Amino acid sequence: MVTRNAINQGLIPGPRYLAASQEITVAGGLGDETLPHLPFPEFSFGVLVSGAEEMRKAVRMFLKYGVDHDQAQPLGRQLHRRPRRPAPPG
């Protein structure tokens, strides 16, 4: 958002720029990169939510800080799927 605001204010040259939120995701979802030995959610790629109320809370927080749009990854999909192993003969 800092870059977007600086472009809009003419402080730095640049194209039109939209600021997005962190991804909003569920535990095990696409944006969940939290590690058990580094429990610092502010450094995570995504914000973990569980349920509709937490989702609303996360969206409202990002709107408060002025993002142009939110990114939601509500499914537990992964970027890279593991290849399926063939069934054993017999």
C-alpha cells in the first residue's frame, strides 16, 4: 500500500497500482505456510481463518488499512499435487 500511495501522490513515477491483502485462507489451505517452530502469523503469506466470523474480521481489518481488494483461498488445495502412485498388481 505504501508503493500505491506514493505513486498516487506523485512521489515516485509508476503505473496505476492496486494493493491487495495477504491471502485469507484456512489451515492447510493454499496460503497456509505457517511452521510450528516459527509461530509468527505476521510473517505468514496468508491469514488463517476458521469460520465466517473470523473471515469477516480479517476482511474488515484489511479494509481498515486501505487495501483495494482481498484475496481469499478458502479451499484446502495445494499448488503442486503429488503424483498418484499406480496401484500394486494383483
